[in-house]
Amino acid sequence: MRTFLTTVAIMLLCLSTAVAAEQPQSFVGQPDTRYRELSTKVYYYHAVINDFPDEDGNPAMPDGFDWMADLKAQGELFAEHGIWEMSDAVDQMDEGRLFYWRNSRFNCIINYDWEFINEPVLRSTIANEEAPYHSPVDHPAYGDDRYNYDGLFQIYRLFQYNPETRHMERVAGGGGFTWGADAETGQCGWSWYAAPPRGHYCGSDWLMVHEFGHQLDSLFEQSGHPELWFNHLAPELSNTARFGEHFDANSFILRRIRESDWEDLNWGQMKEFTDDDGDFIPLETPFFHNTEMPFDYFFEPYTDPDDSNADTDGDGVDDRTELLASNGNREGHGEVLSGHMKMQDPEDPDTDGDGLLDGEDPYPCVADFDSIPSAESGSTGVIDCGPAGADDAFSVELQYTLEQKLEIWLSTSALEWEAGRRFKLMLDLDNNGWFVGNDNYRFVINKEGIEQAARNICPESIEHPSEDRAFLDAAPFKGVELLESWLDGDSGRVTVKLTLDCELFNELGAVPGEMIGINAGIAPEGAKRFEMFTEPNTLLPVELRR
């Protein structure tokens, strides 16, 4: 297959050892065994019934409608999936605070005091009818919580009347909202959001990470540190850098905080963890709940694998560096890490199993992508995600030709492709971050062709980035071509080829030594999340080589 490759001179994509330089400078600052503990109150509502008009002005339900009887008839009150969703929310909130613990470089612990409200409630009893998607910060239902805690969350399963079906239906909700802390009154911040149902493109982990980012921003601002970056990103706000979307952006923001700044917060308590081997990883992670869970519950956060050895696996990289090499979340916004891929493991000397120790491997989580094959071999830069025979495996192959075209092949199971599998491809053609410039592209490809093509527009002059989903219709982008897919009968795999005419992508300037950022993944038909070959919401930097 593709024997014609031997006839062209190619530029191969190889890995770059410069990844560590992409981290904020404070990432290499002096670590500390002290940390800030923030105690937060979390309310979880099993069912909140929206009795406000919806965003289109339609009434939430007709006068006299018996919503309680309707929910009972549908089995929604404490139905099995409702308990699952409650458990999901708790697990995902734990993942959110683990994200903060890890990406604050073990400087911030968030501990929860849960309260579960099992009886259905009308939204008007806990929210503000004049602003249907908001909750007033001084609502009497919550008493002195904002004075007694360092943070507050309200999470709820939202039900909305559907005038077409004439039933209450579980809906994802209208996003999250946060009010900041107030130094004058001593009140903490407050976040409120609807927990997404199973199968949604994001979970409570993302909502917690994003909304608590606003709370933390206000805690620092009210404590005399206004320089913490706002996590709505745009060049005009001077809060962009070389990072991807969502979790990756919030990780970067957290890692910019100096270790010493955590001492200055007016909320929470400074404590110290045990560290016998001097690697600044806690022997025991001080997570706790002040609540007995109404379901089977198990949470085991990561701790130091060996507190007598700073390099447990002996691969030449200390445990702390390996642990902090990734954001730590296998589940992202619209993406998950493929089950075939790993994050750097301080207990495995060769995380990706390619025969090269992590300490010598420029990309220890991507197997066999560290060597540069010769142009004469007809090889391309290849990223394999899983063994070729696995139904859920896929591969990405890339080459840059003398005709100034970047050619990308995406390959996966022909059987799954025919069943509706889709590819997702993310490209940052200047490798300078998803929120910098106009050179960031997302493609979703299915057996019918390009399902979605989006260009992220982030010029320096605008406060809010935008997406252009019609850019392929413009003349400068006619060089984007999707070739018809073909089947390799021997392997049972299908391959699709995407060609970008780089002359027309003037931001790229693809020459030897130039970098691009890339991620790719697959998803079944109808799935909201793609399984990616590298950590969700990140972009792998690779270098164009001749």
C-alpha cells in the first residue's frame, strides 16, 4: 500500500526533546512540602425541576401539571441510573480535586463536605426566577456556608418539561456559573451547575475544574495576588501560551502559581505532608470526605510509590518529574485517553514499552516514534495507537512533500469504519497554542467525508476566540483535499488521506525544524467523546524533518 511514497522526497515528523521548555517557568521553581487545604461544601440535588420559562420564553410546564406524578410514572425518582449519576458526580468531583492537587504541584488540597438532597425540589426554591440559570449568592437556603467554608458547590440533576412529549425529561443544563470570594465579608466563592448525564461530552470533573478555577482566581485576587490568569482565554487578555483546550489550559494556569503564593491566601489552612525521600511527593495524600456516601465508594489518589527512593523505577527520571509530566486526567472535555495509551508512569522504567528507558525517550508515552526513518525507505512519521489487529486501534501517518503538502493518513478497522466510526484530527500548525493565531484546525471525518472542519480564530485584537466552520469554502483553503478511503484486504483496515496544501496555509511555513502540534482519535457513531492517542485536550509537538 502507498508504494508511490518512495518516489518523493519527504520531510518526516519526529519528536522533539524540548517539551519541558513548554512548561511555565515556575514549574521548575523550588518545591515545598507545605500545602494549602481548602475545605468546600458540596450540595448534590438528586432532582431539580425547572419551573422557570426556558431560554426561548416557553413555560417550563403547564399550570397544574403534576410533575411529581410524572417523574414517578417514568421511574425517575431514585431510578438505578439516578444513583449511577450521583456516584458519577462524586467520582468526577474527586477527579477534579486530584487535578488541582497534581497540577498545583501538591500545593493545594480541596476537601469536600457533601450534603445529598434526595427529595425533588423546584428550582425556584433554590434559585433566582428573574435569572433562570443563576442562583443568588445570598439565598437563605444555605445559611452561613459561605462564611464557614473556603468554597461552595451546588450540583444537580436537572429536569425540564418537554411540550412535545408532555413529560419531564432529564437535560444537561445551561452550563456553570461562579461568584467570587469577598475579602471584606470573608465569604468564599460559589459555583452552581447541572451535572451532565452519562454519555455527555463532558462531566462534573471538567465543570468542577473550570468553575473552581474562577473561585480560586477570586481567592488569589482578594488575597492580594491579582495576576492569576482568567481561564477564559484570548490573546487580548494576555492569558495565552503553548497549551491546548480545557484541561490543558487550566493545568498551565495552575502551574504558573508560585509555591510561595499559596501561603498568602486568606482562605484555608497551611499544612505539611510527610516526605522521607526528599522527592516532594506526599507519602499519604490528605484527601477526605466529611460525609458517609449513600453508595459503594472507593477513591485512592496517587501517592509516592516508594518513599525511600526518589526514582522508584530507576529509569533516570525522578518520581516527581514523571508524575508531573502530564496533567493526569484520562477523561477530558469531548475526549478520553485511548485505553491503548499511557501517561508517564514513575513505576515503569519504559512507559510506552518501546525498549527505550523513559529517561532517554524524548516522548516516553508514544511507542516507536523516537527514531527518524530515512527518506529513501518510503516511510512516514507514524503514531500507532494500539496493535494493528485490535478493533479499537488506529494509526496516524504524516509526511511533508516537496510539493509543500502536508499529507496525513488515518487508519483503523474497516468493520468499525463501516459501522460509523469517525476520526478526529487536531492541528496547531505553528505549535504555539490553541488560543494563539488563526492556525488551529479541527477535522472530524467519517465514511461520508469531512463531517466537521473548524478553524479556531484567535487574533490579538479580540477578547473572545471564535470558530469558523465554513473556512473550507474560502478560496485560500481550496488546497484541503480529502481523498476517498481505501481498504487493505490483507489487514482488514481502512485508510483515509487528508492533504493540506501548505502554500495556502501561510501560518505554517513548514520547513525543517518547524514544529506543529497534533492530536487524533476515534469515536463510534453517535459517541460524544473521542479516544485520543495522547492525553485529552493536549497537542503533541512534533518537528518537521527532511
